[in-house]
Amino acid sequence: MEGIYNNALELLDKRQIGILATIIRLTGSGPRAAGAKFLIMENGSFIGTIGGGLLEAEVLKKAKHVLKTARPCRMHLSLMGKDVAETDMICGGDAEVLLEPLFPDDEAQIAILKRCLGIRKRGGAGLLATVVNVERWGKEKSLKVLFEKSGQRAGGLPGMESIEESLVASLEKWLERREPAITVFKDKEGKQVELFVEPLFSDPLLYIFGGGHVSTQIVPLASGVGFKAVVIDDRAEFADPARFPKAEEVCCCPFERVMERFPINKLSYIIIVTRGHLNDKMVLEQALRTGARYIGMIGSRRKKAMIYERLLVEGFTREDLNRVCAPIGLDIGAETTEEIAVSIVAQLIQVRAGKVNEQYYRVLSKDDE
């Protein structure tokens, strides 16, 4: 997403017109979820994807009309029945896409793109609301507003101040919900207004403790699917930025009190893959005192049982230990370092999507004991 915002701003800076296409509604199954975007240029090239196949092809066709008229368009496509009868798409849902022209002279639209990019790059959170009643849009003027959690805002909904107030009042609920959706409001004249409301967050930070072989495979995979990786090791030869060109940051520091050095919060992900049991335990007991969304530790069931037994003696509870994914990763039969990295990153995606399988959060089973 960061690349889309970057390229959109570059287009506008060159005073070129582009189109931002966003899936605003999806019923049934589809190749991408609501909120997925791609950027279409005047020459027909594009950046990003909303799933490829027929859906993307139809949007690209419609984009030519949007470029000519400089007016937004809301289009519907069924991903079942006759619409896909002669294609390889078998998703079986219905999708709606908003095609939004990007105007070089629309200062509010540019300000919103800059703010969205800032959230993605520097952190924070916000709520982006776009009017999808396309007939309400003005000539070369978008109709959208962004409220940041920090209190800053960009854009606006002229004549819909009460709607803006409702959005601000519900910002925390939207951020907690995390999922975008179309919501219906009424303007001051009592007319219905449909808004596509999107909670915005920065790419989640992934803290990887240990700079060994598994970490070198995790980092490029994780960065490729939207995680910003920070690698930490207490050995200079392993905490070498040259080993992790895709990492956001590489740090060499002792594992004692290491968590105090980083702003770990409820949006953070932690992977523990140090070189030994003692270091793993040291990092894990610190991780359990944070609010991290995900904690995963590599190792056998025997190693897990040994470390957990010590932590229980030291005062941690079984509820504390239930937060840990150990052994780490999804059970895909992984054996090689590369396969193990795939299983770990797959589990990160699963947790981020809110599709957590409870079997990975167990303290001690009979097999462990």
C-alpha cells in the first residue's frame, strides 16, 4: 500500500492524472478483501492489485472512461455465473469497486494521500472515509476525509458536518474493529449518504530476536507481506545489516533488558529464535511482560516444556504462557530452514488477519509432559 501512495503522489506532482481503484464491498469469496487497492496510470499500466483475473480486467476497461470524464465511478461485478463462465475465476462472490480519479489541483486529496503515506511509514492510526455516492463529487474535487488518532485531519465533507462528528466519535471503535466497510449516514437534509470507511494503520513491526539462518529467511518473506522487521542479536557478526537488506533495522545489543530498548505494544509481533535455551527464556520472560499481539518461540516440545516449567515456578501463569505460539509456525511439515520460515510467516499472516487457530496457544499438553 505504501508504494501505491508514493506513486500516486509522484503522479500528481508531475501533474499527471491517475485512478485509484478500491474494492469497497465484497460478498461471498473473492481474490482480495475490501480495502484492496491498485493505481492505474493514463497509459494503462498499474501498480498493486485487487486480485487479477476478470475483476481487474474489467476495472482497467472502465478506467479508460473515468480518465476521459474525470468523474468517479462505482462499478459492480459478479464473480460467479455468466460473468466468469469462460474464465478461470471460481471465487463465487460479488464485488464493488470505486474508481477514484486523482486530480493534481485537489489539495485536500493530495493532503490525504500524504497523511496516509505518513501513517504507513511512521506509525499511528487513522480513519479514512470516502463518499461513494459518486454523483455528489464536484468537478475535479474528491469527497473524502481523514481523521488521525493524534487529532489531525485532512480533507472534509462539506455540508456533512454531523457525519464528520459521528465518525470522530466512533473512531476508536473503527480502529478496534480494523475492518473497512460501507456505512450509511444521513446528511442535514435527511438524504442518505454512503461512505466507505477504512481504518488505517502502519505496517506492523516484527521484532526478531536472533540473527541466525532462520532469521535470514524470515525477513525477506515477512517484509514482502507487509511486516517491518527489526532484527536483534547480541553478536556483531550476526547483527550485521548486510545479512538483512530487507530489514527495517538491525541492532546489536545484549538480550538482558532488551525489551526496554524498543516501543513494543499491542500491534507488535515478536519472534524468538536465539541460539540457545537460556537466551530464549530470557527474551520470552521479557516478551510476556509486554502487550505484544504475537509471541512465537522456536524449538521442540521438550524445550518448550522445560522453559515453561521454569517460568511457572518464577510466577508466570498458564494464562500468560497461553499467549505464546510454541513450537512456532503453522504445521505444514516444514523441515528446511526455508520451509520453517514459510510456516512462521504464514502464522504471522494468520494472526494479523484475525484467523487464529487456538491449537497453537497451549501451555502443556500430555504430549509435552
